[in-house]
Amino acid sequence: MTRRDERYFDWLVSQIQVPPHKEFWDLFTIMHQYEFAWTVPNDDNRVQDGKDLRYEFFHDSSHHGSLPPDTASFLEVLVGLSRRVAFTAGGDARNWAWRLIKNLGLNRCSDPLSDGKRQRVQDVLYACVWRQYRPDGHGGFFPLYEPEDDQTQLEIWHQMHIYVNATVDA
């Protein structure tokens, strides 16, 4: 990773409100190395939100960091998504980013990560990206207790709105 890429990674991490007295560099590194592939129509918009963070940070669309320009990392998508949730639901995007991490069940993956926890992180990211979480959204970004639809079939944008309506207004 170049120094510029390291600064970008540090900036991405600064977009997440982590609990005091803990570090999550291992988790965030894995998340940044993991490509977010979209499988449901319109989820490419969430990938674009992640890629837009690069443009915001670098102020130069010709430089895309270490990832190819047509991909985004899981970390980038999470940060971009946290901004969308904050805009929709209110609150601080940094807090929403941490809440999304908690929703994924990754909030206990502080440094240093054991080999077992590293594998667990990989498994969670895989399940989220490839929609192998529960139909109620548990294991994904937006878990619900009584969903009307199978959350694995809905685009992330719709999941977000259902989640905000169910949890923020409740």
C-alpha cells in the first residue's frame, strides 16, 4: 500500500466511531481488503457510494487507491452506507458506521485478531455480500424482528429504509 493509500485508509477508519480504549485495525484492514460485490439490482449504487469516498478524499478521480476503479471495498461501502443512513435517519454517520458493524456482529473483533476471529470476519463479510444471512436480515447490515419481506432479496437501499422505520421511529 502506498503512503497515499495508507492516508486514505486512516481517513476511512476515522469515519467510524469506535469504542474508547480498543483498536480495530485488523478488522478494518480485512474489511478494506474485501471487495464488495453486488448481486441485487441497484446495489451497484451502494458500491458507487463507496467509490465516491475516494473522489472526496483524493480530489482526483484519476487516482483510485489500490483497488481497481470499478470496485469498492467492504469498508468503503460500509462508510458510504453509514452516511446514507445518517442522512435518512438523522444522527452522526460515524455512530451509524459503528452500529452497522454491531449489526454484523463484528463489534467484538478488536485487536489482535486470532486466526479463528479472522476467519469469522471473513465469513461474516462473505455472508453479507453474497446474501447468505437470515431472511429477517440478521447477519446483514439491517436486522429486523418482524420483516414483511425476505431481506436477502431486497436491495440495500430498501433494507435501510425498512430498518430506519422499524428502529428509529419505534
